[in-house]
Amino acid sequence: MDQDKYIPSFPNRYRPWLHAYGIGLCACTFLLLFAGGMVTSTNSGLAVPDWPTTFGRNMFLFPPSMMKGGIFYEHGHRLFASMVGLLTVANCLGFWLLEKRVWLRWTGTAGLLLVIVQGVLGGLTVKFKLPMPVSAAHACTAELFFGLTVLMAFATSRAWIDAPRPRLSLARREPLLALAFCAVVFLQILIGAVMRHSYAGLAIPTFPRAYGEWVPPFWNFGITVHFLHSRVGASLILALGAALIASVFASRQSRLARYLAGFLVFALALQIFLGIATIWTGKAPVPTTFHLSGGALVFATGWLLFLALCRLQPVAGEAQRRADAMGVLALT
């Protein structure tokens, strides 16, 4: 039996519901990333100094009237994270009840475990007063979970299930380019998290020059991390992104892959603008948080493009279509 089909005892009408739920979980995770970004952008990480309680009270019974200033961002982030955790529990149960593909069941389980780890890391950031390694790990784990939600949403889609290719393939150049792009973007997110949580976001306070020079005239940890993130990493991502986008359009990939490549152009341009705006506004909370969210959007788009390139067949060229037609005529 095809491993990409659902359990026969459940009607196919459940398939769109699983997919819609996956998209909803994806959207909620993206909003949670934005909410977490607002916590750090407004320096509200210790506005609620205890965990898992909130000022000694049950987190879920804390009065909304007291959620003001930094408490609003920090406590609101905790509540929203709890909701995403519950959604992830339901998603995992849904996979084990309705989904036949074993790998997808365990992917849902991995998502649940990752949410638990993410919650513990969030608590440790409060317990230990925002240590940089734990805070950076908290940020990067969130990105990994976001990538898992993208995978689960796509794997339950009709495009994935109805694809003629039964397994992922890395035999072509474009999937390898997309995978390299995702790896570099994730590394960029990691460097950005280190920069953010070591308070080096304005270590180089000007752009495009650094202290009047193209290369900083002096160095320390903050300047090094900032230069790696805002200049070196950004340039590498642009180069890889341009090569990936050009390759996708030149090789006549699937319609979904071409749509995603086109959207990646927009996402990269937006991210560049937001990164510059973050520096020019002195790390104002709104552009800074949108820049963080933009990084997650670029990562998710590249990851989804990688999955689409692996799973979906390229569109055959005119010569290939004629050859196929001649083969059919010869057989008949």
C-alpha cells in the first residue's frame, strides 16, 4: 500500500482539514515569533521576573488589567506560546489518529517535543536572567519548530500527496541550492540571535559604512558579530538566493516552485529594507521585530521551496514533450 495515503477507514474529506489545521499552526507560530521579537525589542524579557508563575500567581489567572507596559509583551508572549503548545498537542494527536504515514506521525511528535524544549528554554531565560547562550538557543529552536510546521502543512497538502514522485530526491541541482540557501539562512539567524542577545545590535551604528569605512577600523566581539550578520551573511544570502531563483526559473520547475521563487525575491528585498531600517532607526521596536520576522519568512520560503523542488516534478520542456508524444505513438 502506498505510504503517502491516509488510513482507508477515514474518508478523504478529513484530508483538507488536516491541511488547513497545519496552515493555521504555521500562521500561529509565525505570530508567536513576532510576539517573542517584541519582547526582546522592547527589553521586556524580565518584566515578569518569575516562571512558570506570573508575580507568584497562576499564569492563566493573571488579571488582564495588570498587563501593561513590558508585562503586556512578556506575559502575552507566554499566553500565546501556551496556545501554540496546545495546538501542537492536538496536531500530534490528529496525526496519530488520522495519518498513515509513519514518518509524518513522528514528525508531529518531534514538533511536540520541540515545543516542550522551547518552553523550558524560555523559562530558563527568565530563571537565569537572560543568559545569551540560552536566549539564542530559545530563538533558534523557535525557527526549527517553524520549519517543522511548514513541512507538516505541505506534507498534508493535495500537491504533496498527489505528486507522482513517491520520495524526496536530491538528484538535481536546484534542491541542493535550496538546501544550501536554507542552511546559510539558519546560520544567519543564529548569528543574529547571538548579536541580539549580546546587545550588539548597534555595535556598528551606521550603514552602509562602518565608522566611516567599508571595513571597521577596530574590532571587538560585538562589532565582529554585527559585521558577520549585517554584511558578510547578508551578502552570502543574496548571492545564494539570486542563484537559486535564477536556476528555478531557468529549469522550468513546477508552478508552485516558481511561485515560491518569485515570492523569495520579495521576501529578500523586504528583509534588506528592514535590516537597514533597524540600524537607521536605532533599533526601534517595530522595524527591529519585523526584521526578525522577515528572517523567519525568508527561512520558511526557502525551506518550502526546497521541499517543492524535491517533491514535485519539473515541467517538461517542449523537446521532452515531443519525445514523450512520439514514444506514445510508437507504442500504439
